[in-house]
Amino acid sequence: MAIVLTLGEKIKEIRKAKGLSQDNLAYAAGCSASVISRIESGETGCSDEMLVIIKKYMDIENAPLFEHELVAYRNKLLAWDELITNRFKNESHVMQSELSVILAVPFERDMCLLYSMIEARMLFMDRNFAAVEERLDAAESFLDDASLEVRYLFYRNKSLLYTVAHNHKMKVKYLLLALELSNNDLKPDMMIFTSLGHGYYELGKPARAISYFERAIAGFGNNRTNKELLVTKLELSKCYMFMGELDKAKKLVASALDQTQSISSEDYHYYYVFALTSISRINLASGRAEEGLKFAKQAIENLASIKNSYFYTRISPEVYIAKALCLLETKRILDYKNIVEQGIAMVKERDRQDKYTVIFEALANLTTLRDSSSIDYIENIAIPHLRACGETSANDMALTLCEKLEAHYRKRGADKKANAIAVVSRDIYKDRIRDVDCL
């Protein structure tokens, strides 16, 4: 049961937290230390005039000390959270300065924790991940006694940290913990379903991802200016494509491409490039490589618009891969080699070497399959590495490499080797079926 403090006790707690003596406070208020002592003990009341002076001296003029002030403060916190959700960066920082006063009120622990969890969301927007981790570490020991709202935001923030670290298993774990809290009269935001869909997609479980993406879209409604709805459509289309449901994927991407026209933000070009890349891959999978190449070229032309955005590193490899595969399929080998070389150069500039390093090296080796070292790289390095990633997109590329390698072996009459590669392809397909069976 929460202990209810009197106004005097609250003044005492704040004074001690700031390292001030009763004499300090008395001097500022123009009274004796004994008066301050009686106010803090509750022997005498604190006039409005005296409270204004005391709050000003302790630099807590906007601190919520009464119940009605706490209600108003909490509403401001929620408004701040809404600004962060909508990525109003400057406005969010202005409100942070105003609302940080709660940290000087240590007895309102849950409100302090709620502030810290929302602040962590703002720090994510600033990409200050070290500061986010500090906030979460400081809050973790108080979680058992925290409100559902605080714990929900803690789990959501934790999942975002693991997203940044590309640890999708832990990301999904914390998202599921947050979702479990929503069963206790706490309404979840629809992005939790999008995030779970993305997590399962990256874990190589597209069927499970589809169920969460579809749930998110149903919850978002039909608001054309909703960026979260747009990105969910695009992510879901990738799952449909991987599962071979090309008509569904194409319809969804067409809807997303149309919706990009209603997105009036700095993120517009990212979503537009994302949609163009998806259409390119769908056309390629449908046997329309020429049409796919047209959209891939448009996507690359629009990449320059997000060159200085962190979105560039997320989408640019996928754009180059889409164009490369279309060029290969249409037998434009010189153009293919050129775009693959550009892709290799691009991933070398990244801070970390990841699956894209392997993918572009494998693509480079596809044109020299007569060389045993190229076959060895694709069969014994690239395909096993991509499968070990456990990500749906990596498995998809592994499958593409298997198909190209099997066709090469068949053409040379090496049926035994071709059959061995076919087994790997079937294993990838079986993993999809197992995921469906788990639903």
C-alpha cells in the first residue's frame, strides 16, 4: 500500500534530496529554521506565499505536489509521448525540459519511472542508445512495484534495444512480455503487433509474422497518413512473397505505394523506395523480370533522396539486390556485374559486416560458376552462412542461390550434386511449412 505523505513531508524529502538544510530554506523564506521544522513535521501549515518561495528556491516551481497537479502532469506526459510517437523532435525536447522536474520529486517513484521510460523513447529517436540503456538499467530494480504502464514501456524499450542489436530472439521475448501485460486492462499500441511480425520475420518464421502483421493492419484502420500502417503493409507484403502468395503481396504493395502519396514527412522517400523495391521483387518472382527491372531502376534513382538518412543503410542493399537479380534474369551480364560491384563497395562502407557482405560476394560468384572456387564459395560458405542467420530474407537469398547452383549442375549433367542442392532447397521449404503448422 502506497504511503501518503503530507505537504510538509514532501518538502522535507525534496530538501534532503537536494542536499539543503532547514537553515538554507529558512533563509530563503525569510523565517526561522524552527518554522521550517514545524512545516515539515506538520505542526503548522504552509501558506501559499511560503510554498511559492520554497518551490522557487528549490527549483521545483512546476513540480506536482498535489493530486490535481499530478493528474495534470500525467496528461502532459502522455502528450509528450504522442509528440515522440509522431517524431516531432524539437517539440519533444522542449517538453522534456519542462517535465524533467519530476526527477526532483523522489517520493513519486512511479511517475519518475514513467517519465524515464518515455524519455527513453525520445532518446531512441535521437539514436542515443547508450543513454537508453542507462535509463533501463536504472529502472529495472524497481519494476516489481511499478505500474503496468511503466512495465509495458520498459519491455517495449527493451525490445527496441535488442532490435538495434539485431538480437531478434530477445526482441520477440520482450515484446511478448509487453503483450501479456495488455491482457490486464492495458491497451497495447498496434505497433507492438508490427514489431512482433518483424521479429518473427527476421527469425525465419514468416507465417507467424503474417498473423501479427494482419492483426496490426486491422487495428490501424484506414488512416492514409498513418506511417505505421504503411510500413506494416510493406513488411507484410514481404512475408506473402516469401510464402509464395504473390497476388496478395502485389495487391498490398500497390495499396502501400498509393498511400505513400499521403505521407507528408521526411520519411516519404524511404517508404516510396521500399514500395518500389517490393514491386520489383514481386515481378521478378512472378516471371516478369523486365517489369521488375523498371521498378528497381526507379528505386535506385530515388535512393539519393535518403542518402543522409539512417534509412539509407536499411534499404539500399535490398534495392541493389533487387536490381542485380532482375539484370541477371534478363541476361544483362555487364550491367549485372557493375551493380554487384557497387553493392560490394557499398556494404564495405558500413560500420559492420553482415549478411549483405556474403550476399554480394555470392552474387559476384554467380557469373563465374565454371570456376570451382566460385562454386565452393556459394555452396560451402554463402548458403550455410545465410541459413545460419535464421532470417527470412537470408533464407530467401539462400534459396535463390540454391536454385541457380542446382540449374548449373543440371546443365553440366552433375545430377548427384544437383540433387544434393535440391535437398537443401527442400529443407528451406520445410522450415516454412513447420512455421505454418505451429500457428
